[in-house]
Amino acid sequence: MDRIDQKILRLLQSDGRMGNADIAKRVNVSPATCHRRMQRLFEDGYITSIRAQIAPDKVDRGALVMVGVVLDRSTPDSFAAFETACGKLPFILDCHLVAGDFDYFLKIRVRDMADFNHLHGDQLIALPGVRQTRTFFVMKEVVDNAPLAF
């Protein structure tokens, strides 16, 4: 990856809707060269996806909840079962294996506290191996999904 590739990545990260011709012009290469470089960036795994960022409150998912999860066992099988089950729940936006007091942190979007209470009682605590959860309702999103600095 050279400086032109880095510029392409930064431009796409700031505006995923930017077209090939605009990117080519801003990085000072031909549109065909820019297209080939972007294809290579996808193929090499530098770009994993391009998607719209939806305003959660506009689609009735204004409450952000972080959930710390402790599993009853720390085995590869219990981790795999938990991770597979999390991948099937559409309300879980992120699931991260972490070091420290918890095994996992989940990022969840819901309508409100009552909606979360329902999900928690019916689905979260029923996930494989869950021994304990600790819930954190986000009061204010200060920085969310900031661009990567490179």
C-alpha cells in the first residue's frame, strides 16, 4: 500500500458515497487506475464493506446499551457456542471478546429500556453459557464509529 492507496482509503472512510471519478481526481490518477486500486484494496482486505450509517433514532432504535457478559466456563467450546448464538441475534451490533472482568462486551440498539428488558429476559440470559450480565445504558454518545487514523 502506498500513499495513493492511503488517500483513497481516507476519502472513502470520510464519504463512502464518493464516486470513482471524484476519488481519482482528488488523488491525481486516472479513473481506470483508481478503479483498479480500489478493486485491489477490496481483494486484499483493506476495505471490508461500504455501507450507509443509519440514524438510530429515525428507525426507532435510539437507546444504546452496552452489556458485559461473563460465561460460566472459559473453554473454546463455550466461547464458540456463545459467539455463534450472538451472530444470530439481529439486535446485537457488536460482540467483542475482552480481557478483564468480563468475557464479552455486546453493543445493542433498542427502542427503550422496556424493549431491552424484554430482550434481556427472553434472549440474552438464554445465550449459551451465560452466567452473569451487567448492563450499561449509554447516556450520551460522545464519539461513535470515528474514522481510523492512519
